[in-house]
Amino acid sequence: MVQRGRKYIWAAMLIMVMAVLAACGTNDNAAGGNAAQTENAAEAAASSTPDGNNTAETDSSGDEGGTRTVTGEFGDVEIPAHPQRIAGIYVEDYLKALGVTPVVQWYHPSWGKQDYLGLDVPEFDITGSMEALLDQNPDLIILDGGADQAAYENYSKVAPTYRLPETVLQDSRLMLAAIADALGIPEKAESVLAEYDAKVADGKAKLQQAIGQEKVAVIRLNVADKSFALFGVKNRYTGVIYDQFGLTPVDMAAEMTDYQSIISEEVIPELGADHIIVFLDNGNWDSAENQDALTILDGPLWKNIPAVKNGKIYKMERSHWQSGAITANSMKLDDLLKAIVK
């Protein structure tokens, strides 16, 4: 009986040991399974990151070297998604407003350049060879309405070229938005326009309070032949003072369908202008070559014009008054507020 009892005890102990060993094996297997799952999950996560070996393909337009298509005046053009070296022929004003420095600045031997921008970049003589532009290695060229299809095709040989559509050329806001879109920075245009519109609203209110419905004429003195050009309400350079700043044009300017009209000196008193804005077509007020032409403004006819007699003639600098771009327009408003609002 004693021996049989001992057998039962040893058998029970052996069963308990085997059970413990089985449980340890199960736990080891479970732990090994969890570690493997964790390792597999980590590998999967790594493959979904930019450094993983199995990254998904991205849209080429989002890559630094990608391209996209925009529609210009002369059709669709494939341009860099993120251009770095931009040439904006006569649209440098918009580029600067968007915080972009162009690789060249537009220049014409007879008309000069847009000095008011203060750009420190090489000049590109648009009457000369394309080699000067090619040397600057632009990756995108933007043109305004001054370029016809033949000119567009010449520029296109240098780099992808976007000629702005005619539908945006009359409005500096639309031009800014179109250029920003081509550069892939539409949000920057929104910021610039918000600031500009706030400034215009404030300036318009001040001008209205100062002169109300008094009539304003914008005249350019053409130095070479001493003729005058009256700028109409549709003029791309100065129409902004009427349609955005709220000034009232003289009747002749309001009725004009052309951008400007050449008038004689004798017509100026007949305009009925309470205020006259005048600038030169070339050079500055103190340029030696302009002094002979300027004597016309000291003649008896001019001195008897009511606006002149009342000190309501304002001599402006031509550089930004002969541009209808966003920065130039902001500067025109500054000029008017300084001249008119006391």
C-alpha cells in the first residue's frame, strides 16, 4: 500500500511538471508571434514613408522637376511646376509684388526700363538678340499683350513661354492672379490683392472727401514733338485712377473709346479739368534733353488754365505712371494722396 501510494505521488508530480513545461512553451510561442507581428508592422510603416523601399509613385507635377499645362493666349503650354528662373517681359512689376526676382529686366533703347522697380538684374534689350536672354538660362518666360504670336514663338525657342490671355490684360488684379497661378503660388496673389484692395478702399475714401466730383485729366507731354496725349478711361496705364480710385474724368476722357488721343495745346483749356496730372513720355523732369519741351508749360496759355492758376497741376514721374501693373498702381495712389489730400 505504501509503495502504491508513492507511485501515485510521483505520477502526480510528473504530471504537474509536464503541465508547467507545456505552459512555458505556449507563452514562448505567443511572445515570438507578437514580436514577429511587431517587426512586420514596423517594416510596413517604413515602406510607406519617404525613406521606405516601397514608396508609392507621386504625381510628377508635385516633383521639383515636374511639369504642368497652362492655357495662354496662343494655346496650351507645358511649363515647370515650380519654375526657379523666371523672365517676365514687361511684367516684372507683378513678379516683384509676388516676391519673385526675375532673371532679367525688360529694356527698350528709346523708352528705357521700369526704373521704379529698383531691380538689380541684367537688362534685356527687347529690340536686340535673344542671345542675351538665352545666356540667363530662364526656365519660364511670361509675356504680356505686347507680344504677338511671332514674338511668342521666338521666345518659346528659348524656354517654355506663357503669353497672358487677352482676357486678363485690362485688369491688374487678373494679371497678378494669372501670373501667380503660372508660378504655382496662387495664395501669394490672394495675400497681395487683399492688402492692395484695403489700401485702395482707404485711399478712395480720402480722395472722395478731398475733391468729390471735381474733374481730373491725365496728360502726357511727348517731348520729341511737343505734343500732348490725353489718356482716356480705358487706358491701361491710368484708367485705374477712375475705375478703382474713384476720380471723375473730364468729359472728353470719359467718352474716349481709344486708350489715348493726341490733342493740341489749345484743346487743354477746353477740357474743363479741375485737376491736371501731367508726365513726360521719356526721361525725367530735370533731364537736359527735356528742358526745351518743358518751356511749353511756362507759356501764357498754360498759365491761364484754371487748374494751373489754382495750383491743381501735378507733375508726376513717368516710370510708374506709364505702367498699369499692381505695384505701379499702388504708387500712383500714393502720389495722388500726397498731391490732393491735405
